[in-house]
Amino acid sequence: MNPRDETDRDTTSARDARREAQELVGHGYTARVLEPSPPAVTDEWFADDPLASSGATGRLVTPIPGAGTTWDEWLVDHPQQTTWVRARWLGAYDRLGEPPPGFRETREALHRLAVYVISPARRRANGKIGLRYTFGGFGTPFFGHDEQARVAGTQLVRQRGDTARAEPVTTLRRAAQLVLDGPPDERPAGELDVPALGDADEQLPVDAGATAFLAAWYGFAFSVLETLRADAASIDGSRVQLWPEHFDAGFECLPDTQRRRATFGASPGDRDHPDPYLYVTPWYIDDVPDDGAWNATGFRGAILSLPDLVRADDQRVRALMFFRDRRDALAG
């Protein structure tokens, strides 16, 4: 395949994100991306680590500073690929703006879709519920026989090996027929703190502009959180995942044995904070000195609101400053 410079490929066809990137950078490089890629794995996570340096056979091209050649550095000699790299949140980053009209309704609809359709597709194969950022939206890591369920814009995609079927997001029942070959999985309602299933035959209010904003939010979140996870100070870091319960991206780090562990994450909004925000939640908040920066309402922790982030000259720098400040406060 020849290198491409388009913003979007056909996101509803079968995809292998790492292979696409590898074909772009060519011989002599080993590409790393934020998205899950086949093959399915069966380690303790039952998911790949997209940014792992293991298996690299050439110069690593990665979004993580200090881990190899960054995609921004690679772009110096390949500026024609800026649009491709930017669209995948690997470098040449876009700025986040304010949510468009219809965002909250779209977010709530896709949250229900994640809980009752997307996540159960993975759970029934290996017991895991965590999701990931994918190009244009979110989806599962690969599971089973290289299967994936994902949302790309306003489309729902079920991929099996080298083939994929896609339909517009309509109702939960129709989505479940495509992804689960049956009705929506109602188990999460009895086991997790999740939104109600509601009417499975109700048209889900999914707006194209709002889905694009949500995809950008998750792309931004995963790019920042993966950078934070790679810090030497982020001791005992877990994988970055998108949790269907609260529809937020996050990971944990710092020693649990010293009661310093915390979750660092990015929420697209909830009942207490209607717009997206970044957060840090200490697992042992009673052991944390109150320095005035644990400012969250609705839970005990710290938040950086979307307006504060939008106003920043460099949004990624601002986000990382927020996370690192709270991490360092916890580490003592």
C-alpha cells in the first residue's frame, strides 16, 4: 500500500491500526499507535498494549516522547502525512473546543450502547469489559477470533478477521442484533453503576458533530494518559482503558501498598459535571493532605474542567501539568 494523506479511510471496513501505520512509515521503522490491533491476545489483560516497545525491529515511531522517534519528529521529513497523523491523535494535535449542540444526548445514547452492546461482545468471550479509543470513536480490543465491535462516527461496526459489517446506529435492539446476534445484554444493570437500559426499540439520538467531538475527546484523553503512564514516576501503572460503567478513560498508578494509588482519567461528562473534564481520584483520600486542590464535587478528588482546558495555550501541556501535579502531591 502506498502512503496516504487522507483524513479518513473507510472506518467501517476491516482495520488493523498498527499495520496501517507500519505500511505508512515503511521499512526501517516500527510504528506504534493508540488503537487496539489484531491479533487477539490471551494474557492477563486479554488485550494488546498498543504502545509496548517489545517486538520492535526498527526505529520506533511512537506518540510517546522519549520512547523513540515521535510522530511529530517523523513528520518533519514527511509533512504530507500530517493529516493522517493528526486524525489518529498521534501528533500534530488538534485543539479541543466546546461541545456542539446535542452532545449530552449523544453521549448518553452512546454510553448505553457501550454498556449493553459493545462491552458485552468482549465480555462473553473472555470476561473483560474494558474498551479503548478507536479511530472515529471507541470500541473493544480484539478478542476471540480477531473480532472487534466499535463505533466509528454514527456507524456501528462488527469486525471478524478480514471482514466487517457496518450499520448506522439506530436502536439498542438493532445494534445488539448486529454485534451480539441477539438482544441487548441486561446483566450490567444488575451488577454495575450504569445508566438504565431504557426502551431498546427507541431511536438513539446520535448526532454526527457530537460523535466527532466525543471521538476527539477520547483521542485527546488516550494520547495524554498514555504519555502520563509512560512517566517513570507513574509507578505500577495499569493499562489505559475506557470503562463502560462511567464511559470514562483512565488508568491507575502509584503503590497500593503505601496507600498512594490513584486513578487518573478523562470523563466525557456525568450528572455532577455535565461537560467533559479530567480527574484524579485517590484510592485512599483520607490519607491525602488537603492542599486546596482536591476540588471535585460528586466524588473525592481533583478535576480540570473543559473550559480551563480549552483556554490553555497548549492543551496537552496543561492536562499533563494537572495530572503530574496531583500525582506528585500523592507520591509525597
